[in-house]
Amino acid sequence: GAVVSQHPSRVICKSGTSVKIECRSLDFQATTMFWYRQFPKQSLMLMATSNEGSKATYEQGVEKDKFLINHASLTLSTLTVTSAHPEDSSFYICSAGGQDLLTDTQYFGPGTRLTVL
Amino acid sequence: QKEVEQDPGPLSVPEGAIVSLNCTYSNSAFQYFMWYRQYSRKGPELLMYTYSSGNKEDGRFTAQVDKSSKYISLFIRDSQPSDSATYLCAMGKAAGNKLTFGGGTRVLVKP
């Protein structure tokens, strides 16, 4: 149980375009989802926390107009990187937590590697 | 000073040895403690979860939490080359809240 999927697993785009990444909880209802980015050989950096049906809470220094997060249902959250630039190239990972899980923790998706040319 | 400190390694051990990992933290509000394993270019996988102080064992993995010392540990017995990965400790203050991660320890188990 507690499976989280992400799509796509890898995306390459041109500078200036927008990219949408989906995060789904497959076997539980995710009341809270989190979005992280990770640079090579570094730990996870939390970007934002989203609760179903409400606006996301962004961490300090994260541009909310650039990284649009939508959590429209209990099984789906999306991250849209708007007007992507090469410095946005990174590994983006979502995680999900839910009240119906046995443990009050987060389960991670497999990640999405974004490369902006 | 970071809220959670974790030695980055790499920690190299021979196959079959015990791997010992630990994290220290400064915020006494942390109540939930987790260990994740992350392979290169993959998302973290939950290994162990502990609420408050105590020990927990699951197969070859043992997690220990000492809240009085603000110190948590993960032990891997009979290590295998497939255990080679980065291990992340994580802590939370309340259920459903964001987690604070250590920087990760890279572990290499040599055949």
C-alpha cells in the first residue's frame, strides 16, 4: 500500500515553455501533498505544501507564480513550472500523506527529472 | 546550525557488516522520526517510522530514538551490496506536517 506515482518521469523542454508534473496517490486519499526539488548529491528541498481544496503554502524563497501547485482532488496534485529556464533543471519529487494511512508520515513518488534547454 | 545534522559520508563497509547511521537534531518539538532510503535518480523509500522514543525492528533494520539526547540511529544488519544508497533521516512535529530532513548519508556496501 501507500503508492505514489509521478508523471512524467523525465521531461526535456525549451527555455520559456511551461511544464506540468502530476503526482497521484494510487491506493489512499492524500489530504496533504508536498513538492520537493533535489539537486545532484544534495538533500531534498521542500518547495511547498498543498492541502486538498486549498491554496498551497510555499517555503521562503520559492516563487509561487513560477511554481504553480494545484491539489484539486484527494488523489492528484500538479506542479506547473511556468516559463522554465535552465536554472529550473532539477529533480522534482512529490510526497503524500493521508489520514487513512497507518503511519502519519509521507510516501514519495519516483520523481521527475526536468531538463530545460 | 541546521535543525537536523547528518554525516554525509560516504560510509563504506564490507558485505555482511553492520551499517550504523545516525542523526542529531536540535528541536525538541520533533515527535515523529523516519528513515528513508534513496537510490540514485529515484524517489526516497520509507524504511522505518518511529513515534517518540524507543526502538523498532523490521527485518534487518533497527531504528532507535533517544529524545533526551536528541539522537536517532538506524542499524542495518548483514548488509548487502543492494543496500548501497543514500539514507535520509527525517523528523516531524505533528502528523501531516512537513518533515525536516537530514542531508543524507551515502552508504557503499562492497562485495
